[in-house]
Amino acid sequence: MDWMDALAPPSPPAATPPPAYFAYQQPLIAFTHAEIVDGTGAAPRRDMTLIVDHGTITALGPSAKIKVPGGATVLDMHGKTLLPGFVMLHEHLFYPMGQGNYDGLLNSFPALYLAGGTTTARTGGTVSPDGDLNLRDAINAGTAIGPDLDVTAPYLNGPGQPIYKMHVLKDGADATRTVDYWAASGATSFKAYMTLTRDELAAAVTAAHAHNLKITGHLCSVTYREAAERGIDNLEHG
């Protein structure tokens, strides 16, 4: 053993294989004798059968009337309820680790959202915009697992927060440039954050609306009334 071998870190243990995210991957599945809650406010419907063929619902009705296709994988859903996919409106693909550190979890969060029933999600701000956009495109192309994503651009924020992954806006013109850049890059919404100025918010709203995109806010330095007067589309929290 030479000195380089002695200084080298030990080899990491073999990685544990990740758990399977799908219990069934057959193209044709029949869910029989299920309770259906369709999300419209209608009363639950019991003893229903739902047929899924290559990811598309092709039949839904009373179990006594729906014929299960030959070759289908049959899942007996007695005592279980089927719901439509959830559309989540304020999600993140990162996790706050403390001390201003926000780590992206692009490899695990999308599959966990999907496993939890989320089929469409809007991110409510990001610290990894290119990662979020690339992930969205990979999901759309079928090369990654996850819900359909509406990707919000990086936070529109001013100075004063020790979150070094965030761009700090300099003025209203910078807010306009930032919105224009990320709209051209494929972001589909924007989120104003805690320390931007009123002028920066007004410029960002104008720029977002020029691209026919929405802008929301988690606001502290601008009041809700001031934000509404400047045309913000929604208030998240703050």
C-alpha cells in the first residue's frame, strides 16, 4: 500500500436498491368492485369497475355491467376507494436543510408525489430552475417518473436573506430581464418572494403578464393591498 492508498477514503457500502414504485406495470388493468369518488362533489359510487388500458381509462361503470377484457390484470378493490389524481398547486422539488441551505431532491420527490396520488403539480418557487425544467421535460418525454409539472421560475427576491442560491434583484429593470429570461427558458409561472421592492414587483407583474403567464407571491416587504394594486394574480402565504 502506497501513501495514496493510505489517504484514500474507504469505499462506500453497496447501495441498497430503491424500492419499486409500481406494484403493477401491466398495460391492461381492471379495478373491480371499487368505491369511486370522482371529485365533482357527487356521492361515492360503490361496486364499480374501472378499466385502464395503456394508461388510459377506457371503461367505468357498475361491476355487474362492465366486462373485464381478456388478459387484464384484475385487482379486487373490495373495501378500497379510487380517486382522481390530485392537482397540487404549491409544491417544491427541494427541502430546506437549515442555515439557508436548500437541497434539490429531483430524483426522489417526483416519484414520491406520484406514489402519493399527485398527477399534476405546480412548483411554488425553486432554487434549481434548470433542474426543474429538465426534469419536467424528461417526465414529458417518458424518461423520468413524476407528475405533470408546471414549473415556476426562480424566486423573485431582493437582498437581505442568507439564501445564496437565490438571485438578488437589483431594480425593476432587473426584474423585467429575469422574468423575460425564464419565460423564454420554459418557466410557466412566477413567484415573488419576501424582500423584493414594490417597483420590482410591479415590473415583474407587467413582464409576466406580457408573456400571458401568472405571478403569485409569498410577500413580506410588500403588503397584500399593494400587491393587488400592482396586479398580482394570487397570494400564496407570508
